[in-house]
Amino acid sequence: MDTVTILGARGSVPRAGADFAKYGGNTTCILAQLGGETIILDAGTGLMELPSPGDGSKRASLLLTHAHVDHLLGLPLCPLLMDSASRLDIYSKSRNGLDTEAQINLLISPPLWPVRVSQLPADVLMMEMPMSFSIGPVSVETIEGIHPGGVTLIKLIHGDRSVAFVTDCTLTDAIMPTVTEFARGCSLLLCDGQYSDEEWESRRSFGHSTWSRAVQLGLACGAEKVRIVHHDPTHTDRMLDAAAGRLAAEHSDCSFAMAMEEIIL
């Protein structure tokens, strides 16, 4: 059975407290278990919630959309990295002349962090993310989105099931047709919807999108399920609950991603 689990759906910075219990305070991290492969999308603080694999497997692949801090904060304390019997393959695109390892080391190295990822017990391989490649029986396709510093949009395909991960991307009129075709017919669309329409005017240059735009993409690409991710750090459970009805009214299976929600594809 192919599943996706929301380990973290918060954007920008983590939040804690009763006001953030339902949708979660951990930053972006998605666990996709497809075709027997463990594939992690981004390494926000949600990575700390990574469950121990029930089959004893200690190999996983981590696909990074980009190296902004909120998408890397969980990596230095990732449970897999503390086990010498584990292997983690980390993929990302080179940016600003920096390869995957150099980007990660900007944050996870002295003086900002006491050790580098390469010094931890696990077997870690950091590499460039190709435009398209395979992880076991899972096909991975990518395109570039619109975000300060760049961002990679990712689609995972296993058999007739697929997951499109469209986070940290401004869904402009110009890019919408490209992203729509990229996500066409997906089983699950995970889409950035950090802001309400009312907030958008003062935040349009921040590199994110709105709830309504995420729903539009879900409808345009024919996604079976839509989960909106990268919740603004100021958006409480009450605020998201208040907006949830509008999403469901437009798409029959669209909601804000909730902490530790498991979605069966």
C-alpha cells in the first residue's frame, strides 16, 4: 500500500503550543512510502517525527526542494543519521554555484552547528538531483518553480499512483500552465498555500502562494486529493479551520495538511 504522511506542514519557522496542535508546528517534511521505498521530501523539523521502519529497513532517500533554513532544520538530528547501519541518499539541485553538500554545510557546520552531516554515524551520499531519475520502482520527475533563490517541484510516480509536491512556489499566471501539466492527473497534490487572498497583496514577493490558487491548481490538474502545505507561522488552528470550508466547497477532497496525517494513495 502506497502512503504519504505529513510529518511537518508549517512554513518559515516552527511553532509550538495549543494553538498549533491540529495542523502542527513542525516545518515542511513529507514521508512518502511508495513501492517499498522510503522517500522523504524536505528536511524541516518534521523530520524528527520520522517513524522507525517496521520492516527493519534503514535506507531512505531525501529529496530537497531547496536549502532554505525551514526546509533543513530537522536534518542534523534526523534519527537515521544517528545509526551507523543506516544509509541516506540526499538529492538537491545546485544553486548559486553550490552543490548539495556545500548548501547543507552552510547551515549544518561550525559555527552554526557543531558537526557536519558527513561526520554523523550513518552512511550519507549527497548528490545532484537529475531532471528525472528512479528510486527503485519509483520514478521521479522535476521542474523548477518560482521562489527567491530557486526551488524544485517534485513528482513521484509508482504504477498508476503519483504525488506532486509543489511547495515554495509562486503560482503566477505565467507558470500555472506548466505546473498544471506537471501535476496532471496526480493522486495527491501537496501545494503551497501559505497566505489568504487578503494577505497576498503585501506578500506577493515572498515566494509562496495562496489557498485559493492551490485549489485552482488542484482543479486544473485533476488531482484526486489536494493538501495545502507551508502554513504561515501566524495561522492558528482556529484560523485554518475557519477557512477549511471554503476549500471543500471548491474541491471534494481538499484540505489543509494536518500533523501526522496519513494519506492512502
